[in-house]
Amino acid sequence: MAVNENDKNIIWHHSTIKKEDRQKLNGHKSLMIWFTGLSGSGKSTIANALQHELYKNNVSVYLLDGDNLRHGINSNLSFSSEDRKENIRRTAEIGKLFVDAGIVVLAAVISPFEKDRLNARKIFPAEEFIEVYVKCSLEECEKRDPKGLYKKARNGEIKQFTGIDQPYEEPENPEIVLDTNQLSLVQSVELLSSYIFEKVGLKQNAKE
């Protein structure tokens, strides 16, 4: 949990090396790129492909995948509303450390509730948080069902599953919307990468 602001015995220790110094060393600005959307919408696939595109263009980048985090730091959390809130808080705080280290961090998490996503946004300077809504209809996500989770949820084997017995609140003001009902993986990455390279202050030069 967050430290109580009224605790006088806990004092912030200031580092002589600043975020700007790390960004200068890496040769680009750092950002949090937050992917939200239903399971099966393409968040992790797009984020992973974007990570490769940034990496081959000499961008220091790291992907925080929601499922992977639940194997480690978030392994003690359920899928209740309260635990989802804590899941998002931890992910955002980890991402903040990466951004402070001068790294472009990609977070691919369902993050179904608008309030939780807004709380994540609040811990970053406005220009360092980019929300990407990977939009896809529930019908299409169920049709894809890459992990077989929708089938299990429909059969009652999984409870509190987003889109089935737990709501997904669409982002109100995302920086980018990727409609994966219409866009291919290549098109999605092209749209994102051109936007992000401008944000981090680099030109996209590398070719496969």
C-alpha cells in the first residue's frame, strides 16, 4: 500500500541523477504507453510487435504484460474489483519507475475501470502517459478466444471475467484508438510507432 503522507518518519531521498539525465543517456524521452481493452482484443500482440519496432530503432523499451505480472508481483491478487484496482496501481507504479529510468514502457492490461485508469494516469506528467484503447467487439473477442477463456467464462468455470460477468468501461478520452475489428497488426503498429517516435523525439529509420 501507499505510504501515509502524514508519516513524518518516511522522507523522500533525492537522487543526484535525474530522469532527464537518463533520458539524455538513452538518447530519447521516456513514456508510459498504456494499452487497455477486452481479453482477445490484441493488446499484448500489438504491444509486443511495437516493442520490437522500437527496439530495432534503438529505443530503450520494456513491456509489462498483465498476465506476466500476475505470475510474479501481482500473483496474490484475484479478479475482484478491489484487487483489479490494486493490480492497476502496482502496474502503474512499476511503470513510473521505468519512465524515471529513461525507458519507454508498454503496459498491456485489461484495466476495465475508467477510475482505475485515471488514477494510473495521475501519477505521470501529462505528456508522459499515452492511453491506447485497443477496441474490439465482444463478439469478435469471443470468436478469437486465443486462450479459451471466454468459453470457460460462459461455462461458469471462470468468475468475474471482463465482458461476461464483469463490465468493461470504455476509455472516455484515450490518446489513440485502435479498432482491431478493422485494423491489421501491421496497420496498428504503423499508426502507433509513427505517433510514438514523434513523442520520444526520434526518427524511425530501421528497416527489416
